[in-house]
Amino acid sequence: MTAQQRAAAIRKAVRAIKRGSFTSYGEVARRAGMPGRARLVGQVLRESGDGPSLPWHRVTGAGGRIAFPAGSAHAREQLARLAREGVPVRGNRAIVKRGAVGARSLDALLWKM
DNA sequence: CGGGTGACAACGT
DNA sequence: AACGTTGCCACCC
């Protein structure tokens, strides 16, 4: 498996994310057949840059957290694009639907959020 | 081979 | 919920 092939598989998985929804880096990696390589996903998206064929904004950190620093140009752009597609956002994150398995840590549940 | 670096993830406090 | 720590893994010196 060459780096090129891995990048292609990852981009394919990202393109498969439906409009109005989002997926974590780790999940994209799993769907691309490379569990545990979440960081590689970020690396590929970084070198791929922006483009109409690659909905990079639909990829978030675990639990919908935006990977870019809060307030940064990148973060604001991603949140704006997600919101434009109808994804509810709050602060530096996209809101995960309730009931999704593993959507929340036990902590978050106890802290009732 | 050795060490530093991330668009990460999971856990503990 | 905000942080800090660890574990991870591909890359690049």
C-alpha cells in the first residue's frame, strides 16, 4: 500500500460523507480501511487543500469538535460551511445527534450536557 | 536508527 | 467542560 493509494482511499471516504452530516477523523480512517490512522487523515486533507470535490469541512475531531484552534480562520470557515448545510453548531463544535453510539463520554452524560 | 511533529483519540482530574 | 497525559502512526529530518 503506497502513500498515494492510502491518500486516494481517504479522499474517497471523505467524498462519501453526505451533505448535512459530518464524521470524525478516526471514523474516516476506519471507513478507508485503516483503523487507528486518524492522524493520517488530517495529513492527507492538509496536503489536499481546498476544492469542490473534497468536502473536508465534514470531517471533525471526536464528538464533533473542530480540530482547528477556536476562532481561527480555518475553524470559522469550517463551521460556516457546516452551518450552511444545516448542521447545528455551537462554539467550536458541530452538535452530535443524541442517541448516537459513543457520541458522548460517560463524563459528559454525568455532567448532563 | 533516533527524535520531533501533527486537521487525532481516549481517559483522568 | 477545560486541560493534561498517553498511546498512536506516518513523515521528515
